[in-house]
Amino acid sequence: MTIAIDVTGYRLSDGTLQTLRFSDDGFVTLPSDTPANAWYEPRLSAPPHFARSLFSSAQASFGAAQNTPGEIVLENSDGGVDYLLTDYAFDGRAFTMRVGSLGTPFAQWAVTASGTLSDVKVSDPTTVSLVVDDRQKKLALTQPRPTYGGTNVLPAGIDGTANDLKGQYKPRVYGQVMNIAPKCVNTSALIYQASDQPNCAITAVYDNGVVLTKDADYPDLATLQSTAPTAGHVRCFQGYLRLGSSPASQVTCDATSGVSSAASCCSRSRSTRA
């Protein structure tokens, strides 16, 4: 079996994308293949190795997964791929690894790995390594989310003030949550926000752990801002709630976005990114 790797690189000298082809045994694709008559240079010094563990510890049955992205190590004792270090950039560029038998149509070769690269480096004088990107790093990125503008002119507004919420992320509920602390978006009117999404329903509100009497939900946001509940009661609208009197201590609530499965929550999170 022969390993063939296609790598996309950005060539700095002319600002173009180039497809670079390497293999463990040099070969040329068939005239009928796609790509046709393509030369795969015999540069792979060893089969690339990629590993993934379901959990970060071999003894654990919980916790984060762990990847070992690995490297594509190219033989360079003759200096034949020095140009990769001086004239190419690979950060975020794609690669595809295939395995097959010489003489078999290239389209029938099995794709055994694909992904993106993060860098190119030299570990010793005889090799050049293309570093495979760890896709899990993308999960650690902060996604764009709406923040409070701090534009309240009290007693009006539900955007916080410059001295309390300005610049803070607005909360968001996925699935069902219990006993969360909503943001107080208007300290004069005692209006709180548990989620910035209209699909949120607040099912219970607590003051220092004591459940408050929940009256009928408001019909709209304007009514929530203009009409206070009875003292000791609470009324809600979507992800907002308003108290009828000052709380004794910490205000918390239970809420749901109407979906509960992990797949539904992930799908919802993708569709509601601001």
C-alpha cells in the first residue's frame, strides 16, 4: 500500500494557492485519474500518526477528549523541500491523506485522514515537518455574542447602565436550567434577564431560595417595562422577569429553551450565534 498526501500551501512569492503532493513511494497518477499525470514526490519519512482519546486520562470515564494532532514529516537530507520554509505559509491550509495500491484508479484510494495544518518547522537537519492543526482548539474560541450597551436612563431601559452591565455578555439558556442567577438589567424597575433568546420560558423564580408567586406572563416587552407586578409576586416575558418588590437576597430562576437533548442544544447554539 502507498500513502499519498495532498497539501494546500499559500505561496508567498506570488500570492497563489498551490497543491503540493508527497508520498512514501514516488509515483505518477494515471492519465485517466483526477488529478491526471500528477507526480507524488517520495518524501514521507514515516507514516503520519494521529491519535484521539475519548477521555484525557486512560483510567477516566469522563472529562474532555484529547487529540494528538501529529506531524507530516518529510525527508529533506538533500534540501529539496527547503522552499517550504521560505516561500510557503500553511496555517489553516487543508491536507488530505489517501492510501491505495499503485495501478488502482486514484479515485478509489481510501481517504484515511484530512484536516488543516498550523505550521511548518525543522526538528533536525534532515527533515521538514508540516504540523497538523488540533481541531479541538476551535472549541476553545469565544464565539461572538451580544453584550449590554449600558444605555439605560433610569428608571427606563433594559440594557443596564455604564456602571453595572456595560460590556458584559447577555445570558443565554440552552435546554433546561435550574436555579441560575439572571442579570439585573434595570435596578430601578427590578427587571432581570435570564436569556436573550425569545424561545426562553422562565418556569420559577426564587428570592433567597424561597419561591415567589408567579402571575400571568406579560404579553410583550413594553408592558413588562411599564407595569409592575404585585408586591411579592413576579411576572415574566420570554427570558425576562420583573419583581413586584425588592428582593431579600439573591434572585434565581428555573428556565427552559424548549429543547433538552444534547443534539438539539448544539443545533440551537449554532443557529442563534449573534
